[in-house]
Amino acid sequence: MTSETENTQAAHTVRATAPEQPLGSASATAAAAVTAGVTATASGGGQGPVRLLADTLPDIRRTGVGTVLISEWDADGPARQQAMAEGAARALRAAPLPDGLVSQVYLTGTDGRTVLGFGQWEDGPAGPSPAAVEAGGARRYRYYRSLLPQGEQPEPGCVVAVSFETTGHEAARQLVDGLLDMMGGVQPGSDETARTGSGGISSNFHISEDGTRVFNYSEWTDEAAHQRMVESSLQQGGAVLSLVASIPGVTSLGFKRYVTPRGLVRR
């Protein structure tokens, strides 16, 4: 069970868009209360009830999205990792939904220690405050381009977060444009994924507003499918890594795999 102090901390966490410190474990009762769809009222604006989906992945290429807030935290172990993700999601469900928030999802890393926070905000005046971004340790991104799937795809079961450091917007765009040109704008192997139900689905590139990071939110059916791709196609001397190495001002920061989304997504 969580204490009153822990729940107060969790409520502050949601307003900051990310957990500031590890939270207590969610109770079984709170976990059971999460349903596939819930109705909540957005704060302000007089818009009335807003239909939300709980504990599902966001629509990455959704129209109307402006700022995307992305954070990655090291919880230093499985217990604190689960507490951080569950506590933040629980507080999100309990608080009034901020104006302009399209989705806020927390995912846990398959390494047993990392947590990914991914929040989409409407393009326009409503959005996260600078203080909230700073408090949550988030970086501001904008969606840029995607490697799109071929055929009818299964639901993603694993999100692979691939990060690059870049020296500016020109280097960031050159990296993404080069990868899309190399692959014809299509997620490699997604036609096979459509046939077999296992493999890569899409890769969705975001560029930070200051031009210093590229974040690829890559959708896969499962962790094993991505590992097969790493072992076959992401080796030193291969086409992908050679292209990345050839672009001035780009440094690969590696990848992490995430599963088990918790949070809210507007329908």
C-alpha cells in the first residue's frame, strides 16, 4: 500500500509530466481499477467528458500533435522501476487532465531498471509549462518522419527507443533523411511481419527542439524480434551503422527496449 505522502508526491509528478523520485508500489485494488477505456473530464475549456484509453500505446503519427516530451530515467532496479511507472500512472488517472495533453504513457525497460516517459501535446497555445518540463527532466521533441509499415500489422508489443546526439538540426535531419532514403521510407521486414505476426512494425523519428537529439520510437512485436534484427542487420560494417558513422555531427547513443505501457491516451 502507498502512504499519503507517496500519493502526494505522485500527484506532483503528473503535473511535472515525469516522476521526480521513486514512488511506492501500487496496490492490487488500484491496479484492478484500470480498465481498457475510462471517462474523465479535461481541466478547463468546458469541453465536457473526454474519452480516454488506459494503459495502451499512443498513436505516434497522430495529427495535431505538437510538442512531444520524452524522458528516460534509471530506477536502479526492478522494484523501484515498477513503483515509479505505476505511481506516475496512478497519479495521472487521479488528477484533472491538463489542457492540451493528448497522451502520457510510462513504459518499463526490459533491463529491469529504466523507465520511459512519453507525452504528446496538442499543437497550439495549450501545452506543458517550462517549469513542468524542467521538473520532470524531459526534453522537448517534434515528430519528424517515419519508416512506415507495409500491410496489416499486429499490435506492437515492444517499443525500442534509439537515441542519437546531434550537433544541430541540419545533422539531425541529414541522419533521418539518409536512413529513410536508404530504406525507401519503409520499415525493413514489415511485409514479413504482416505475414508472420513477428518483426518490425515502424520507426518514428523525433528531433529535439534544440537540435541536439534524435529519438527513434520504433515499434516491434516483441523483444526477440528486435534482437534478431540486431544480430543480422545492425553489425559493424553493415549498411545502417556505416551510414550513421558517415554523417558529421552524429553520435549513436544506443537503444533500450520498453514494454508494459501505463498511462492515458485520448481517443
